[in-house]
Amino acid sequence: MKKSWGVRIWRWSIISVIGAYLMVPLYAMFDFSTKPFGFQDKGRTFRAWQIIPSQPDLITSITRSLITAAIVMSLILFLIVPTAIWVHLKLPLLRRPFELLCLLPLAIPAIVIVVGIAPLYRWISIHLTESPITLSGVYSMLILPYTYRSLSAALDAVDIHTLAEAARTLGANTSRVIFGIIMPTIKTGIVNGSFIAIALVMGEFTISNILNYKTFQVVIAQIGRTNGNVAVAVSLASILFVLVLLLAIPTKKRQGKVLDVDLA
């Protein structure tokens, strides 16, 4: 009994420390965003939050960033996920090289990536479009390490070879096996990777700033040059928005659930 209480106290102590570590900066941001703008204001004020919608380029940058995130998630769903499944099913010897390839963006500094892709995006901005949505290509590359690890963990937790063999025995073709059998089984891993993509797209600053694209974080930085309260309020609102999305990820494990797929 004493050991049980000791374990509980230890667990709650860790949770409390981590909670304080995460919540204190958020409270500091909220505290700063509600401070008075000038001497005419007395006490706390929510003017910084009230004037967020009136900030120039803010709504446009949010819309563009969300569209970019949707494109990145589509690339994850229709390119990265099927490739990872195919490597796990048919090319097990290439798992390590494929994993190494996906981890390369972690080893390459962002400034080096910008130097490499700058000529390509210069050509795109001159001949095609200057929209920041074109950054979805480089963002898809940046999220590869996190997306692949999430997918790999989900694939390792499921016996996909047995599922694939059973589906082929019942007459399913390769596309049906990948998109209709295996992908629904690893839905949690796909959702985790998708929300990681949202967090990266909404929070990336270095590449878009150097390439002179007005993304969400670049606009926040520009607002911060003239009004720090509003910039902090916008940053806190974006953190809370992404946090709500992350908390919406299903975490309940399926136990004793039988996969019933109609292959007719």
C-alpha cells in the first residue's frame, strides 16, 4: 500500500512539474497580451485580442497556411503513407535506407535547405506564382522524419502481412489492400502525422522569411515590430488552436476489436 501511494505521488509530481513547465510560458504570454497599451489604459485590457481581426495580412496568411497544411496532409495521405506501407510489405530490405532518407531533413540545417531551394522558388515566383502555398513542397520534406516515425510505429504495432495475405486470398487487389485494409488500421498513426504537419506549417518561420513569403509566422513577426501585445496575443491564439487539434487526436487503443472489412 505504501509503495502504491509512493508511486502515485511520484507520478503526480512528474505531471505537476511538466504541467508547470508548459503552462507558465502560456500564462506569461496571456499576462503580457492583456497589459495596457499606454498610459491611457488602466488595469488589464483585452484590446490586443479585440484588434486581431483588423491586422493587415493576418487573415490572408492564416488562410494560406491552412491551405498549405491541407496540401501537405494530402501528400502525406496519398504519397508518404502508401510508400511506407509498400516498403514494409514488399521491400523489407529497404526499410533502413528509406528511414535514413526520411531522417535527412533533421540533419540538414534550415539555412542550408533554403540555399538549395532558393533558385527553384525564384523560378517559381517569376514564371508561375508568388503564393506561399508553393511552400507545401518543402514543408512535406521537412515533416518526413516525424511523419515516418509515426507511421512506422503504427505499422509495427499491426500484423500487416497477415492482413494483406487475408485480403488477397479474398480477392482484393494491391490498391484495395493499401487504401481499404491497412490504412484504416493505422488511422491513429496517420492522424498523428497529419497534426504534426499542421503544427509545422503553422509554426515554420525561417524558410518562409528568408524566401520572402508572407506566411502566418512571418506576419506575426511583422506585427511584433509595431505592437508586441497583439503579436503575443496572436501567437497564444495559434498555440491554443493547434493544442485543441492535438487533443482531438484519438488515443483510445482498440483492444479485442476484430477488423471486419467487406471486400465484396
